Amino acid sequence: MKNQNRGSFQTSFGTMMAVTGSAVGLGNIWRFPFLAGQNGGGAFLVVYIALVILVGLPLVLGEFTIGRSTHKGVVGSFKELAPKTKWYGVGYLTLITGFTILGFYSVIAGWTGRFLVEAVQGNFNSQSAAAISASFKEFTNSGYLPILYSVGFIAFTGWIVARGVEKGIEKFNKILMPALVVLLVLLCINSATLGGFADGMSFLFKPDFSKINGGMVLDAMGQVFFTLSVGMGVMLTYSSYVTKEENMPRSKATVAIIDTSIAIISGIAIFPAVFTFGIAPTEGPQLVFIALPSVFAQMPFGAALAFLFFAMLLIAALTSAISIYEMIVAYCIEEFSISRLRAVIYLSISVAALSVLASVSQIEGSSLTILGLNVFDFLDTLSSNYLLIAGGLFVSIFVGWVFRKDRLYNTFTSHGKYAVWLFKPFVFIIRYIVPVGVSLIFLSKIGLI
Ligand code: TRP
């Protein structure tokens, strides 16, 4: 049964912006720099890029072939392609992952909202890094403030998703994504004027290979999954809204290149600041929030730039959160035949509840911990280092071994029109390299090999 009201992306540019909007998010600007900082900089970057090519991009293509061939959501797709099997369980796994990610993603997005407000008030003007760090801690420790901001973010995301695929998701992404790129490049140019520029650049680009170890490779792989929005059915869902034929491998490679470039550009904007202001690169999740305001504080037009930067970060977060929302909402509409609005409301309430827990667990001395991590870190680690990777593993096995070859071929090449030569290498990579590589990294991390 074809659902008439399902919605679809109207233009290839719109599709591209939506997919890029999903990929480019807090993962690039907030998560990449702090992980690179904790894992030695350059060496992390090298492992990360290798994994984008060998594992990330093939998986994005894998998810795209599934969604494009069925035009259904995460559970429906597996039911159609592998009827009478339990493969649809992977769909449920991705729903849980999405929910987990939204729980902490909305908290960071809330922080971003807060910094945006502070920027408008000019609060960073001529403050030291220590003062900014202290007032940030005061904010996260206050309990109710971070909650207000993240709930506001959740409501806004919900509002856009409720407007639907064309009028909400496609329309907003088409405007917001190009704006983001322009802003980031501006910041990067400014970073070249900082005293710590050389140190920052050599930290990011001079790999010290002795830093490579199992934990770091797993962190890098988790980051690849996270930043490309893969392993969670988001790409699968978006691809189900693509009705026009296109050169899929080429457009997805473009997305991967844009996404990786934005992570690197953020690194260029951030590490020189880290070294200029004597902030520890290993600071963790708060790195970007402490490093950049310090830069703005001493710059001409700093207040305006701070405003632009946090506006941009919020945009990036928004377009990504929208994609995760859509994956879950599409499932609810399809599975329970409820309206889009109703699905959005239920989801928002549940996400808000989880996000409150994550937020409260960030208060210093909070006893809200799971397995020794506060709820926030637990959700982040659980989703990126375990759930996404499990999802990606299943997707690769499914596409490589279960998906009927002729149907896979027709979707991948648009019935023999594009990238025919890539089909065989793609199948080889997704059959062998991805599952074996992912399993090895994972097993070595948990100490089994
Ligand atoms: N890729 C986004 C980022 O870098 C986050 C994101 C959006 C995501 N959709 C996802 C992560 C799906 C994992 C799975 O911030």
C-alpha cells in the first residue's frame, strides 16, 4: 500500500541540504574537537578520515539503498525486504538509539541556546577563560536553567517536524545549511590571527602515531557513525523521501566530504583558541563552550561574532535533531496510523523527560549515575560507541548478505544509469570490510581480542 500523504523531497538540492543538515551538527562542531583533543589531535584525525572512507560512506550508501527501494520507514523497510524474518528488530534498535541520542543532544543544544542569549547580552566581553568557565559551571549547576533551554529546543524541533517533509524539513534546511558554512569560514579566517595558531594547527595536523590505541580507534569509529548520522535509520528514512533518480554514490560522497571538511574547519577555528588561552585540549564536552567565548571576548566585534557562532551551532543542532525526530515520527505514523502532529507531541514529551535526567546529572556531585557515568555521558557513550555501531553492523550484514542482489543493483545504480562500476566494490566493502572491521574494533575495545 502506498501512502499518499507520506511526503517527499521536492528537489535534489533540497534533498542534499536535508541530508547534509542531518550529518552536519553538534557532532562536527562540538563533539569532533573535544574527542580529537582527548585523543591526541592529528592521529585521531587520520584514523577518523580512514574510517569515514572505509566504513562510514559505505554504510550511508547501504542505508540509502534500503530506504530508496522501499519508501518506508525503519521497521517497514525491513519487513518489506525480508518478510517473515526478525530483521525488523533492527528497526526497533534504531528507534531506541535515536531516542537515546535525542536525550543528550537536546541538552547540548540547550547550552548552545544559552550561549546565544549570553552573546546577545554581550556577556563575554573582555572576560577571561577562567571566568567564562566558572559562569558556565554556574549555569549547568543551576539545575532549572539548562532544562528550560533544552525543553525550548525540543519544542522548536517538534514544531518544524510537525510542519512536514516539504514545508518543514526541506524548506528550513535549504536556508539554514548554506548560512552555516559561510559563518564557519569567517571564524576560521579569524583564527589565523591568534597567537596560538601555529600550536593549534600542529596539534590538529601533525599526527603522533604512538597515540593510536584500541580505545581511540573505537572513539573515532563512534564519531564517524555519529557525524554521518549512520547506524540509526536516519539516512534510511530520509532516503525514503527521495523519489527522483540521482547519482547516489556521488551525492553521498559529496555529503561525506562536506561533513568531514566542516569538522576539520571547526578544529581550525577551535584549537588555536585552545592554545592561545591556555585551555586544556582534553577538557571534554565543555571544550567548545569555553574555548570560543574566550576568543570572542578579546576580539574586535567579538560580541557580534559570538552571536553568529552560537546561532550557527544552534542551526546545525536543529537540522540534525530534526532528522532524528523524523526517523521516529515516520515510524509512528506508519506503524500506528496516527497523525504527524500527535506523533510529534508524544515524542517531544518523552524526549523532554530523558533530557531532564541528562541535564540534572550534569550538576556537580549529582548522584544520577549509571555504571559509573553520569546519565549524560552514559547516553552519549551508550549510543555512539555501542548502539550506533551495532546498528551499522546489522545494516552492513543486511545489505551485503540479505538484500536481494538485483533489487540492490537497481537501487544503487538507478536501474543501470549511474555509478555502475562502483557496484561491485560497494558490495565487497559492505559484505566483508565493514562487518569485519567494525567487529574487530569493537571486540578489541571490550577486551575480547
Ligand atoms: N550527525 C549529527 C551530528 O553530527 C547528529 C545526528 C543526526 C545523528 N542524526 C543522527 C547521529 C543519526 C547518529 C545518528 O551532530
